[in-house]
Amino acid sequence: MTECQRCGAKAQVFLCRRDIDALADMLYGLPRWLKYLSETVFGQTKLGDPQRRHKGDEQPMRWNPAAAELYDAANSLLTTWLRHLCEQRGIDVPLLNTNREVCEWLGANVNSIAADEAALEIFSEIEDLVTSIERRINRRIT
């Protein structure tokens, strides 16, 4: 038995079972957060509008550069860890077309993540990503 890199609990690999389950939950929930983030990037979210509009009013598509930057960073992070895990295991990198597929692959291989020496780094980066997306898509309370 060894200690979990994250919480110090007893573990057989680098993460304890509770943290492995938490990581899997984050990975399986991440596609939903990424969908909301992509809607924020293109201004497709309804955040309310204080003024009245007429049917003839045309509004340009709102582009959110901060959300776009975060979306690109998320894509980069996910594919980097996918490649890392494949290289560590000596397998070919699967051809995955969407972030959803990458998240599902990582979630299905969460035990391989827990057995990797970089498990704490992966966990922390995924957790930070989810937190950053939540902050970006939710309005600030004023």
C-alpha cells in the first residue's frame, strides 16, 4: 500500500479510489461543460437583455475571446494528456474527433491515469479546467 498523491489516503496506485471516482466524474461531466463553454464563445447563451427589441433588430454574433481562449486551452490539455497516457502505455494514439470522445476515452481509462506518475498533475489540471469553465460560463453575482 502507498499513499494517494492528492489526499494521503491509502491507495494501491497514485490516487485513492475516492479520487479516481472523482476524476472519472469530472471527465464524464466535462463534455457538458465544454458545450456550455462553446455556447458562451459564440454568444449563444441567453443572459437577459435590459432593453426591448423589435423583430427587425439585427444583432451581430457576440464573440467572447476569453471563453474562446479557455476552450482552446481545454482542447490542448485533453489531447496532451491523451497522448501522454498512450505514450506511457506504448499504444497508438486513438483517432478521436471531438472533445467528448477524448473525455470518454480518458474516463474509460481512469485507472491508467491513477497508475501514472503524473496522476496528481492530471487530476489537478482537470479540476482547474472544470472550475475555470464554471467561472467563465456563469454570471458573477453582483
